Amino acid sequence: MTTVTPESAVRAARRMIPSRDRAAVGAAPLTIGRLHYDGGGDWYANPSSLPNLLRAIRERTSLVTTERERVVRLTDSVLADVPYLYMTGHGNVLWSAEECRRLRGHLEAGGFLHADDCYGMDKSIRREIAKAFPDRPMVEVPLDHPIYHLVYEFPTGLPKIHEHDGLPAQGFGVFLGRRLALYYSYQTDLGDGWEDPEVHHDPEPIREQALRMGVNLLAYAVTLVTGGDPGGGATSGTGARRPSSGAVTLVTGGDPGGGATSATGARRPSSGAVSASA
């Protein structure tokens, strides 16, 4: 198994085959798994957010996605088919002992969970993550991590979308070895930024920041986290083979040949069109 480091992660994401046609052949559409959890919190919050993020992924990369997310529970057998598991809400989160075991197994097998505090979830999600990973405390994700640089540049880290308590946006994570397996976005609410414009009336630059961060998150989950093998394809928790990340082109900023743009709009050099190798 290839060891994924911050440096190799960025290199792997930039070594992509530059053809939308190749990504579309022989690969099932990717989707996002919306986590249905117990405890009373509104796991279904921000209904237009994930369809909008999936559309942004289709428009800005060569990834073929579904139009809507898939609702899953931690005990579902299909969990391994969802490379990017997302959860949000305003209230209480409660995982059973079996769900904690399943989540840990899923992430140890190469899965990725993004928990997005929609204001009100903080206390319970920290408690439940500690139940699932008592030996892996959450830490703040360093600013040089690929999650902030993979497609779009976020040199100062997680963008601030909504005010909440007026505190800075922070990204926390659970690392399994050197791999970021769980990402917790706090004091920002990316899902609100992904919603239809008329829902929160966020300025377009704010919505763009949220979508760009979402593209980075999904690109990280798909190309790097599943199985830890950036070039050779990955195995799911059930042993099923997932598509190789080498069949993905990151057509960032809607400009297939011009390189990626930073969070401030600055143009990054194009990474070139080199296919990934195992």
C-alpha cells in the first residue's frame, strides 16, 4: 500500500488523465452519502446543498456524479460505495456502539467523513467522535494539508461562510496515521453556502468560496483517501474494487488548461496533463 503524505497527495491529484470521455467510460457515477443519524438532530438540513455541490463537481472536474446525494446509515451495507460521507444538522447526534464500530471500520478501510456543523451540532458531534475514536483525539488540520490546496488554494484554511458565534472558521480532523479520515468544519457552515442563492441570500463570492472548499473535500476523498493508493485504484471495506483515481481530470475553475485558481482568485500554474501511475 502506498503511503500518502501531504506532498504526495498534492502530486497525485495533479497527475490526472485529461479526458472527460475517459472518466465517463466504465465508471459508475459518484455520489455523496448524506448520513442519517439518530439523536433528534436534523440530519436532513440544507436540502439543496448537496445537489448543488454535486453539480459543481460535474462542471469543474471530470468526475461523473449523480444529481442527488444518497441517504445512508452507518449500519448500511452500501456505506463502502460512498467515498465522501457527509453529515450536518443543528441538534443532537447520537451513535450507538455498533454505529461507532461501523464508522471506525469504514474510515480505517479508507472511507472519509465530513461533519459540517450547521450551528448547534458541536457539543454532540465532538462527544460522538470521541466515542468512536477514543484513542484518536481531533486536532486542528494544519494549513499546509492538501485539503486546503488540492484543487483550489485556501492559504488561510477553511473559509468563513456564516457568522454563527463570530469565531474564526476552523477545520478539525481525526488522522489515521498520516491520513485525514474525518474532517469537522466548525464555525463556518459550508452547507449553507452550497444552498440555492435565495435560501440564505449569501453574496456570490461567499457561495463560491463554499463550493470551492467542497470541491477540494470531495477531490481529496475520491483521489486520495479511498484505500490510500492514489494511482492504482482502491479497495472498499468489503473488498470491492473502486475506480482508480487516475481516471479523474480536475478541470478547475471551468478552465481545463489554465491551471487552478486560489481562494482569492489568483491563477495557479497548470499542473499539466500527465496520467497517474501506480
